[in-house]
Amino acid sequence: MFLSFILYFTIFSYTTIMMDYVDIFIISIKEKSKRLYEFFQFIIVYTPIMALYGLRVNVGIDYPTYLSFYNVYKYSIHSIADLFNQQFEPGYVLLNKLGYIFFHNDNGVFLISGIVIFFLLNYLIKHYHNIINKPTMIFIFIMVFFGASCNIVRQI
């Protein structure tokens, strides 16, 4: 339990601090290409927290349910039409199939959803950085939404 606390605290602190200081490490790239700079910024800042989100095992109330859905949908989808003939949302079924295709593991579903979550978070931070500073936005997200997002994979 204590080691988990240390791991979470370290990763959350790293993400919050690096959001403010990432420019120090990749300033030379910023002068050459804005897109490349944004890509490296995303990788440097969000990789640890995305790994924590995506590589979790048995975390969240619905984890066993997500695991059983993954085991059903990884083999049952063969065409686009199959996405809409399922009991659940087509996007969630597609997420399960993509998790299987790219990772051959149930953690792929969580990793892909983590990438989507943090990509959208990064977009919002870039859009609203004039109103509130970046580390504060990251801190608020971690404190308010990160724990809940481990339980609401289908709703995201």
C-alpha cells in the first residue's frame, strides 16, 4: 500500500512539474518544428501517467466486467457491420478490438483510452493556458478526474 502511494505520488508530481519545465529539455526542437515540439512535449510529460493508467491490473470497480467484455469482443468483430450488431456501444466495441489488434492484451483497452484522455487533456491545456497555468490544470485533473477515469472506461 505504501509503495503504491509512493509510485502514484512520484508520477503525479513528475507530470505536474514537467508540464512547466519541459521547455528546458526540448527548446532546440521548438525552433525547428512546432509539431515535433508538441509531440515530444506530449511524450515527455504524459508517458509515465499514461503507463500508470494503461498498465493497471484489477483497479476499479468494473475491471472484471471490462476484462470479460474484452475476451468476448476480441474475436467477435470481423467487419464494420459487426460493430453495430453488438449489445454495447460501437465505440467501446471498437476500443476492445483495437486493444486486441495493437497489444494482444486486455491492458491495451486501458492504454488506448488513456492515450485518448491525455491527448484531449493536452488539447484543453493548450487552448486554455492563458486562463490558468498548465501545472495547475494538470493537478486539478489528477485530483478530480484521474481516479474516476479508472472506473468509467466505457463512458469516456
